[in-house]
Amino acid sequence: MGRRQVRPSCPAFRLREVASMYFTMLAVFLVILVVALQGTDPRENYFPYKVPLDPQGVLELSWNVSYHQEEVHFQILVKKLKYGLLFGMSDRGDFENADLAVLWSDGAQSYFADAWSDRYGQLHMDTQQSYKLLQAQKSTEGLYLLFKRPFDTCDPKDYLIEDGTVHLIYGILEKPVPSLQAINVSALRQKGVQRVQLLKPDVGIPSLPGDLKTMVIRAPNVSIPSQETTYWCYMTELPDGFGKHHIVMYEPVITKGNEAIVHHMEVFQCAPQFETFPNYSGPCDSKMKPERLNYCRHVLAAWAMGAQAFYYPEDAGLAFGGPGTSRYLRLEVHYHNPLELKGHYDSSGIRLFYTATLRPFDAGIMELGLVYTPVMAIPPRESHFYLTGYCTDKCTQVALPPTGIHIFASQLHTHLTGRSVVTILSREGKEQEIVNIDRHYSPHFQEIRMLKKVVSVFPGDVLRTTCMYNTEDRTKATVGGFGITEEMCVNYIHYYPQTELELCKSAIDLGYLRRYFKLVNRFNDDDVCTCPETSVTQQFASVPWNSFSRDVLKSLYDFAPISMHCNKSSAVRFPGEWEKQPLPTITEVLPEPTSSCEHSSRPHFPTSPTVVKLDKAAKK
């Protein structure tokens, strides 16, 4: 009786109470759902990464990564299907000795199979079908081909998908073929290479400030030259009175239709010692480019094809603007136009997201590796030649704060002969961890990459950067320097909190190199000019490159003392003795990565090709 009297007495209150409980439960459910999803693998139909494979954008690749399952899901959109396609990976982008997924048609039926190519480019069916077809679906956009593959298939014929650059290869079949073995790779007219970082780090997106502002740096209406490679430079400047801000994020802005041509972009801030910089918009290698633009080298942002937005950690931002900095910025855009297309206009660039509410720490950029000097050289006709630059314990001891620095991103850099780059952190003679590594590095694909985990460096630590070079196509020694035919070995690390240390690099002691030239001169019939007035580059050019001169140079770089450049941003070295420094001692190296292949067996799919049944996409 009493309950019947209470219920109608305050219906509004009961309604509000029920609604409140409903929305509370809904909020809790959503929180649980979000937390749960953060720990799960990406959905098969969720592809956050995308890149055009061919210059015309006929083939569009999307993918996602499951670190839990150690698999990559691939989706290829074929906008104009002919009689099939090849897609795969190889060490340097060659079609020989490649690992391939192949879709082909005999004119009546379509097939899919995992294949490999031998050193002659001949295709063979793989006995272990590691590429697994999940779906083939026709839609108004074209054919969607969905398949997956493990990182490591435990098959010696397959490519090992690992951190760093992956050279993807593709080809389009223009005629029906009776079998997989009948495909002639060398006869394909439409084929090529695309480079991406497949294994993107699984890092969360930090929260962004409420007063976020944006600025787009782009060259307006560039007529893309009808040549394969163009680097376009464009100068702009910050507004008058632009105070100090923090860049907390940036992303690419690509002109529609040019997604397959805009290869990579960088924004540089100019040196503060010059009050003004000339306006310029044109090729970076033009004789009309003002010389002063070479003093715009401080990287603010760098993007390469396939990369998404770049975020700074919540506690740090990259400072730009304000007293002591230059208002002038240089945008550099690399156009890759192998078909030499004409009539394309571009206004691509990079959008900076910045805030006036400064974060606790300024982010810094530090150069590791080798000094730009000809004393570090690579002999000709070398398939694997290694050079190492050091950031020594003595330098980090004097230059880093007691609480250390925290590296969250890295950009590896060499010129044309670079093939791999690695930076390793050591402490008290023992290797601790790899900061960044790219075993398939390409000088044609350079981007700032987020690290999978933040690496902390403390006073007394050593950072060792090693580059491997290939000079098989060169007849003269390749010396270190700024020129594109010269070489570099650099890791630009992005870290916080910013310190005065901007350059921590080394080079062999010049006196020991002179002894090398005298030794080679003594044991060879051909004279090597050792006179003081002759440059190091000229002396290297006169060396007769035989097994003796090569082996001695390798040994010299492995034991000779170094000149250490422990420099502030002003290019002044920190106080200390930096010449003829001994190489850091490494007593314990990191173990080689273990493979689970000996103790696990991957499923072997049938060795016959999969018959492809084309599904039609459901109408929306």
C-alpha cells in the first residue's frame, strides 16, 4: 500500500535517477571497452597505414600490424584489374630472390599463391604457403585483395619482416598466363619498388592542449618537373613578433592526385646568425638557389610516404619562435616521378600543430655518428664496409644532466652508398639496448621514426653508431663530406629535456691516417702522395686499392684513436681533452635475437594455388 503511494508521488525524480544510472553504466562500459580494445589486435578490416604502390596510383596498399600474433594484414586495392599482380618483398627491391604473393588468371579462372623468384627471376610455387588469402572482393572502386603473413615464416625462401625499411615490389600482369611458372618477371612492363616502414611502433596518441594552433608550410602551386627525381626548396617565414611556442604534432598535407609522386618532405629552421634569408621557390640543386639557404639545416619536421602524424611526448615539445631563433623556414619536397608525368601541379607540405602553453621540457635534436670529414672513407668495390662514430662516455659525462635524457624518436641518415645503420647504447662497457636499427636502410627513404620504447641515456653512457656501405659500382674511394657523392653516417636523435649538447660525433685521428698513407706508399709500387699540402681526398684518390690497402684501412678504423666532437649548438666544444681519445671499450655485446623457428612449426598451407572466388561488396 505504501509502495503504491510512493511511486506516483515523484515520477520526475525516478526518471532522472534511471537516466543517471543508465548514462553512468554506459560511461563505465565505454571506458571498459576502450581499455579492452587497447590491448587487442587490430581488426582485419582496419587498415591505419596506406601508401600507393605505383606512380599512377593503380595499386593502393593498406596494412595493419598485430604484434601479439606477429602478423601483418595486407589489403591491396586494384583500381584497374587486368590479369593479375605480383606483390612482395626483397632485400633491396630486386625482383630476383624475392618473396612474392601472386594473383593471376588463365583467362577463365583466377588463382592466388605464395611464390619466390630465383636469381634469374623465374617464379616457383613455395612449398610453404605463408601468404594466406582472406578475401577477394569486387567493388565500385576496384578489386580488394585481403591477405596476411607472419613476420617470420621460418621458411628460408621467405623475407623476414623486421624493424626498419621494407622494400616492397609490385608488378601488373597484362595478359593471361597458363600457370605461375609461365610468368616472366623480366617481361613485365609495369613493375616497380615502394619503400615503407611496415612495423609501425604501437605507441599511444598523447593528449593535445586545448589552445592548439596550426600552421601549414607548403610551396604554392609548384609545376612538378617531368623528370624522375626533383628536390624542391621553398622559403617562408614566421610572423613578426612570433614568440616561443612548442610544436606538439605534425602531419602531411598532400595535394589530391599527387599521393604517388610526393615521396618525402622536411621543414628546416634557418641559422639565427643571419638576420634575413632570400625568398626562393625552385629546385634545390639549381644554380639560382641562394647560397644562404644551405644554412637552414635545423630539422623541425620530416615525413616520408606511408607515415602518419608525428606526436611529441606529453611532457615535451619542439621549441620554435622567440628570441635567439630564426624566423625563416625552408621546406624541402622530394618528388619521385619515374614516369616523367607532365602537367602536375602541387601544393603539398606539412601542417604544424603548436601551442603557446609550453610543456615542462623543450625537446632537443642531437647528432650522433661521424663528423663530416674526408678522413672517414670507403674503398671502391666494397659490398660491406663498416664505419663507426662514437658519442663517448667522457662526452656524456660532462654534457648530460644527472637525470639523463630520454630518446623517443630517431632519423637515420647516409648518402647514396648507405645500406644499414644502427645505434647501440652501452653502459660501463656492456651493451644495453639498440636505440634504432635499419638493416635494409635506403637513402631514398628517410623519415623521423618514433621508437617502440623510450631509451634513457645517462652521464657516462656510450652511443655507438655504425653504418654499412656498398661501393661495388664505384672505382674511386668515397670520402666523408656534405656532397651527395660523398658519405655521411648520422643518427639525429629526438629527445628531452634539451641540453647544450647538440653534436656528439667522432672521426679517426688525422695523425694516424697520415701514418696509413705512408705505410701504403712504402708497400706499393705506385706512389701515394703524402706531402702535407695534399688534401686527404687527393691522397685517398691516389691509393692503389688492393687487399693490403683495404685490410689495413679496416684495421685502422677499428683501433686508431679518435678526435671527439663534443659540441654545443654554438659549435664550441665542451671543456676537456678531445684529441687522440681511445675507442670506448666494449666487454659485453648484446645477444643475437633468438628465433622461435626451431621450436615451432608454422602451418603449411596446400602447395597448390588457391582458386580465387570474387565476392561482391554489399551495397550500402
